[in-house]
Amino acid sequence: MNPELIQQYAEFAVKIGVNPQPGQTLLIQAPIEGAVFARACAEAGYRAGAKEVVVHYIDEKLSRIKMEHTAVEVLEDVKPWVERSKLDYVQSEGGACVLNIVASDPEVYKGLDAEKVGRARQALLKAQREWRSYTMNDKIQWSIVAIPSPAWAGKVFPGLPEDEAMEKLWDAIFDVCRVKGGNVVFEWQEHVKRMCARRDHMNELQLESVRLQSANGTDLVVGLAEGAVWEGANSHTPEGYEFIANIPTEEVFTAPHRLRVNGVVKSTKPYVYNGNLIEDFSVTFRDGKVVEHSARVGEALLGQLLDTDEGARHIGEIALVPASSPINRRNLLFYNTLFDENAACHIAFGRGYPGTVTGGTAMTTDQLLEKGVNDSLIHEDVMVGAPDMTITGTTKTGETVKIFENGEWAF
């Protein structure tokens, strides 16, 4: 792949995605296969003024070996240093920001005991509650960006030689992340403007609920949390530092009311959960809670997801994405939520983002629950948008407005 494009991608991910401020520490989490890209990001971080760049590498193959051979009780014993290794930086003078570089094998844990994998993941989530509050509440700048890995590229482009599959995945990533246009910063500035205009219009509507309908059987009414705020494109820390949490991003999203979701919703893309796939699922909501579920592939895994905790059977996010998004137009299943969630409208089982209600980032968990914002260990985005999807909204004054027509924005 073109080294110049890779360099532009790294510069953009750091300077625009994370936006490190002078004196901050830049934390980078990267797969070992992405060492070259991580180094490019480290260089960009120092050029942006970071006082230090700290890189943590992840070895997915080693993670599988550990998952396979380590007793579940040991996996559940997550040591305090795992969380402290991040908190020590964000709580130190100057603070920190975070860039997560992902290249996950969608089926890294395929064939292993799903219950064991689930228990280990829950333990890790519980052990990092304080750390997760920094990103969920936008207390710091954070961003996620993807690069290819042989395992991931092989899943997306099966049957191709490794080098050819890697090249094609690089090309797809550059395409949907607006890197190939010649001026990635300008392309993203224009994209953010368009998304902010959609977001602002959604807030002007003062919606009470939205209804999703498509011919596949989806008919879901999502009541919104009290004081719900539509977000999208960029985010800001309490200090006003701007960042882009997901690269790419095509969604405008808000908080559902955890007790006011009713109807049936069908998935439109496979979902990767704990290193395994869930495909063609259907869930039925009653008063906000999933009361029935099924799936053609991974039904037991879906049940495990929904049984994570009480909040896992409720949703914390409703996100609107047009069928014309670059990811969807590519007509490629990425098997990676970072991309696939930006190809279709989606909901998220589990925790809601505090920033999606007015004043939410300053509220306690109990206060957010009173507003209807869901709480859970998990936040799992699943794709439900279809090309024929219609979305209508009901305003607080009882007016009905068309939001989506045939999978596209109606305004």
C-alpha cells in the first residue's frame, strides 16, 4: 500500500481524530502487526506537542492461547495494574488522550468455550469501570482507527493470497475513511459540517420518539430519554478540546429511554461478539426490555450477551445512518463494528452515553437512570438499518415528521 497514504492516515488519526494538546500524554493501543503504523502515529503525536507517547501492544494470537489454556478463575482475576496503567496517565499532570488502533480477527475465539470467553470479558469490563467512564463521558479525547491484519483481511476477502487481501482491505479503509481524496483534513472538515447540520436539525425537532419500519419485519418504536440530545461527527472534552471518536463515522445518535422501547427489530448485518459471529437475529422489546430473541447463527451467544446483566436487555443508543454512507456503498461486509455500524442504522444493547442527555456528563448513574439512560457493563452496537427503512418521529407536541425515506434522510 502507498506509504504516503499510510502517513496521511496516521497524521489525520492523531492530529484530527485524537487532537493531543501540548503537555498531554498520548496513549496508543495497537496490535503487534501494526507496529509500523503505531510508530507513525507516535511521530505524529510528538509533532502535535504530546509530552510523551506510550504504546501498548496487543497480541491477539497470544490472547487466544491464553484464553484456551488458562483457567477461567484466573482470567477473572484482573489485577489492578490493568486499569492503573491507563488511569495513572489521565490523572497525572497534563492528562492524557487515547488512540486505539484495531485490526481484530472477527473469529479470534471461534471454537472456544463461549461461556468462558464471556466471563473473562465481563471481569475485564468490571475491573475497568473507572477507566471506561473517561471515554463514555468524553472526559478525555479518544479515537478508534483501523488498519488491516492478515486474519481480518482473510475474513473480508476469503480465498485471496494474504498480500492481495491486505492490499484490498487497505484500499477499502482508505476509501471509506476519506483518505484517497488528496486532502484528508479538508474532506473530513466538510464531512463534519454536513453531519453537524443533520445533528442540529434533529435536535431542533424536539422529538419524543422515533419509529423504525422495514419490509423485513422491523417495526420498532423507540421512546427517547428525558432531555435527549442528538450527537454526531465530533465530540468535545470539558475543556473544549475537539476530537472524532470513531474513524470513520456516519451516525447521528441519541439515548433511548430504557423503559420506552416496544416492537420487533431484525438485524441486517452479522455482528461480531466475543470473537464469534451472530447472524440474522430478531429481538422483541416490551416496555424497553428484550422479551424474545432468536438468531440463525449464534443464538446462544446472543442470549449470553443479553444475560450479561440486567441492563443488557435494554438499549443505550439509537443511531441513524443513511444507506448511501460510503461504507454501505462499498457493498462490503467488514466484520468489524467500527465500519459496519457506519453502514446502517443501529441500536446498542447496554450502556448509554451520558452526553446524549442534557447535562448528562455531570450526572451520577442513578440520575441518568432517572432520565431513562440505560446502564450496563456492555455497549454492543448491532446493525438494523435496511435500504427500504422508513423512520418517522413524533415531536413533543404530537406532530409526526418523516426522518428517513427508503433508507435516506428525508431532509
